[in-house]
Amino acid sequence: MSSRGVLVTGSSRGIGAAVASAFAKRGDRVAVHCVHGHARARAVLAGLPGDGHVLVSGDLADPVAVQGIADSAEELLGGVDVLVNNAALATSPDSAHPVAETSYVDWQRIWRDMVEVNLLGAANLTYCVARHMIARGRGGRVVNVGSRGAQRGEPDHPAYGAGKAGLHSLSQSLAVSLAPHGIAVTAVAPGFTATGRVASRLTGDSGDALRGQSPFGRVGEPGEVAAAVVYLASPEAQWAAGAILDLNGASHLRT
């Protein structure tokens, strides 16, 4: 299989770093993206097997910066064949905004911040990268990292759940509109995944409760999400266009 150019947003740690590594291990050239964590991103970049990997940075909440990310990755990789929209503002105690306990000012601020990165940032970057793909005429793949929370709800983080639901819907809309250009768009919807950012939540009673959500008695691993992303981005997975793949260990089942 020939080497492809792969842009993975938010790949300085966690799921994004695992996705970047998985593509590099199969011989692809990877653009590692970050916003602020440049030291972490450089460490991920240095640890990738193979060569031709690059570092790009930019704030996904800024439409001008998004165009710069797409253009830089296109030039440095010699073409982006696969886009993985992984970057997101995650749920945390600081970003919680239940209606009964949140001021109107904070409610608006958190919604704006979440939607600008988690939905609009992904939408804008997909537009910019897809335009390059269409111009080159070689097709491509877009895989969006959504969330179990888009289906089951996020009562303390409604903006996060709504943004991820919007990302799932965007994936399906673009799967139809971009298919004539040979671009297959899909999404994965992970459940709780053990990354360094959430390690503290996996201790004590809270950790037991999270592991107890799945009949397997554990939470997901970044490598499991990465393996699914690599498959959906493969040439063999074109017929999966429009799919939203649940990766939650049967902790939430859609009807």
C-alpha cells in the first residue's frame, strides 16, 4: 500500500497521538497538529516510525488559522489524503455547565467555545482539506472523532454532547456530498477512553463506576480507537462512508 499524507488534529497526546502513531506504523506520512502543546507534539513527532512526518499548529476556533493548517499540511506532506478531525475541547469539571448551576454569561461562553472548536473547527478544516482533495482529483478519507455522549446525552456538558451530535450529522451529510469526488467520510463514537488527561477520574469510586459502565468491566484504550480510525481511512472501507462506528464496549446501545 502506498504512503499517504495524513493530518491528525489534536495529536500531541491521547487518542490523537495514538492515531498518528498507528498511521505512521503503516508507512504513512503524518502531520501532527497542536495548538499550545508544542513540546508534547514535538515528542510525538520524534517518536513516529518512518520519515516525512511534520508538525503543524493553529487554533481551530480561528477560521483563518484553519485555512493555514490545511494549506501547510497540504504543502509539507505533498498532499493530504486522510483527515482525522480529533481535536476537541473535552468535558472536565471546569467546563461543566448544568443549567441550574451556571450563570447565563458562563453558559454562553462555554457553548461558544465548545461549538467553535468541536463542530465549526472540524467543519471548516474539512472544507479546506476537501477542496485540496477535489483539486488533486485523487479522492480521500475524512474520519471524525465523535462521542458516545452524542447519543446518550451529557447532562452536565450539554454543549459537548450537542457539538458531537452535530459532528456525527456533519459526517453523514458530507459522506453524501463528497462521495462523487471519491472522498469517503465516516465517524467513530468512543465511550470513555483512558488517556492521560482523564487519568485522575479512573481512581477510586469514580474509576470503578466508569469501568462498571461496560459489561467488559473496563474503559476503552486509545489504541482501540486508533485501530478503528485506520480501518475507516483505508481504501477497503470506502463502502463504510456515512457510518458512525460506536466504540464503547457495549456501555451504550443505540436503537
